[in-house]
Amino acid sequence: MINVKDAGKRAKMASRSIMLCHEEQKNEALRLIADALLAHSDEIIEENKKDIENARERGMKESLIDRLMLNGGRIKALAESVIEITRLEDPIGEVVEEWERPNGLTLKKIRVPMGVIGIIYEARPNVTVDAAVLCLKAGSSALLRGGSDAINSNKCLVKVIKEALGKTEISPDAVMLCEDTARESAVEMMKMNEYLDVLIPRGGAGLIRSVVENATVPVIETGTGNCHIYVDESADIEMAKNILINAKTQRTGVCNAAETLLVNKNIASVFLPVAKEALSEKGCRILGCERTREIIECEEATDKDFATEFLDLIISVKVVENVEEAIEHIERYSTHHSEAIITENGENAKKFLREVNSAAVYHNASTRFTDGGEFGFGAEMGISTQKLHARGPMGLKEITSYKFVVEGNGQVR
């Protein structure tokens, strides 16, 4: 087993091989990776089954097992997302700005690779592929550290990726996996400033808090998703129901799933029975405030419930006076990931979109669209809920840096 420091050192040494590649070389490497994923699909699924069996033995809930699971369809989708990234414009070398100074100096701000990007994540083996290929396209090496729940899947996926890179000009060490899943190895990785240029945590609140508190490497913080749907008094009932069911139940174990439903008091008596019937059909538990429980039969919601990212078929519900109270509730409890207003009132929509301070805000659409692929970025590194450097779905440009190129003809200061 390669220890985390050696893995970081090898990723650093390999970073030059990817940094110097032109766009077509990187795209060819990605195409080979996509082909290899499909060719080794059966092997990947067999290794993933070991992780699934171990997770069930440990009592992992089904919504999280769904995040862990790989099957033929998901591997095909992964391969297609890799091909999609080949179609995206290479950000490296882009002239972001160009200007001339009065002294005749010409300045260019040019997009360049980060170098080595470290990613610490939990039981989602698709992240192994997404992160690796995004880093490669963005001209950087990737040091991956997944959780113990997906270790067999991750080892197999990285082996497949490395075999594909072995057929290219890019060093296979441009994608490294830390196979030691002990907490100590993660903390060591957080302090590897000599090898890592940036660290991205992708997972639950505990993981993100640990990285933020322990890392000396610069961190781009991805956030948990306590996302809200607010149904305004002028909402179309059928539209609101469809958006709610999609946002809450399509996939419950993802960060852009809705966790709280806010309903305007003037539509609550009409909408809540509709919402309860639709949610109950999907097996969703409802935790409601006092006013909610006067309209529909459900369990009582607490302050803790309103602050919880359930990642399960559970939703908290509150009846609010107006759009102002909805915004206040979101400001208090939200993790500032994704929030939606369902309304036919243009002024209320503008107010919500302007005043809700989250990475993505929606009018008459599901929060499930907060995703790199859905935004047209290809795969994503994660959803950033911080405000420095990157916010929202982090695609290729968000995982690059820049430098200034200054051209003169003998100027001195």
C-alpha cells in the first residue's frame, strides 16, 4: 500500500507531464479512460458489490447505499460524462484579460493549471472518475482519498484509469489514490503543503468541518445541502407538486435534494393535502410545524429538524406568512446551497432571487438542477457554498488558477 505522502510526491512529479499537454492529448486520454471504464465494467461492478455487501452488513441506510452503488447503467453514464468533458473548451491558456499600460507594457491574465489537486470524499465512487478526469482536463494531477465504504470500487476505478493513461504521454501517476482510509492519513493529507496546491472536501458536514479545521493546504469548501422549496400564494399547484416531488424524492441521498418545504399561509390549506398525498406515495415522512399539523396529519418538526440535511425520505414543512418570512427562515437554517420559489408573482420571484444568499436560487424549477452536467459544465468537482474563488458547481474553470504574462521592450521602473 502506497502511503499518502508518497502518493502526493508521485502526483507532484507527474503534474508536469499533464501541465505540458495540449488539448487534443488530454482529450485522447479522456477518450481512452471512457473506453476502459466500459471495457472493465464487469470487473468494476464485482468490486463495487463487495463495498455494497460490507455497507449493508454495517447497517448503512439505503439512500446512502444508492450513492455507493455502481451498475452497468451508471458506469455507462460515467463514461458518457467523460466524453462530454472532451467536448468542453480547454480552459488552459485562455486569455482572461489583456491590456496595455501607459508605459507600453502589455499585460495578459492567462488561465493555468493548479498543479496538484487533492480531493477527500466519502462513499461515492463516481467522484473518483469525475474528479480524476476534471483534474486531467484542467491540466492538474489528482490525489484522491475516498472513504473506506468505497475502497474496493475506488481501487478498481483508479487501476482502470491508470492503465488508460499508460497508453498516453501523461504519466499514470497524474491520478493517485490514497488507499489508507484511516483518519490519520486524511489529516496528514490536509497538511501536505509541499505536494498539494489545493484541497477540496466533498461529503457530509463532519468531513467538511474536519478539513476546514485541520487543513493547512488551501481549501475550497463544498457544502452540505439543506435546500428549500418555497411555495408562494400564487403558485401553480400542479407545478409546485411536481417540483417538490422531483426535488425531494428523485434521489434523496444527494446534496441538491430538497429538505424543507415552506408554504405560504394563503395556499397552505389547498397545497398541503396535495403535497402530503404525493409525498406519502413515495414513502416520505413529513415533519410539520404547528400550523402545518392543523391542516394535515404529520409528525412534529423541531428546530433541529429544520436545520437537518436528512439525505433520506424525510422532509420538514413550515407554513409562513409571506415571502419575507420564507427568506428569513432560509437565512436562519439554510446551508446556502440551493433554494427555489414556486410562484406566478414576478415581484415575489425577483425579491426571492435577489435576497436569498445561496449558491443557486431557482424560480419555478427543481433544486436538483444544481449540478455540473445540468449547468453545462460537464462533470463537477462539487458544489461550493463558500464565496471565495469558486461558488456553485465547480467545473473546469473553477479548478484552475491564472498568471500574468507581461511583455515589454526594455521598460524599467
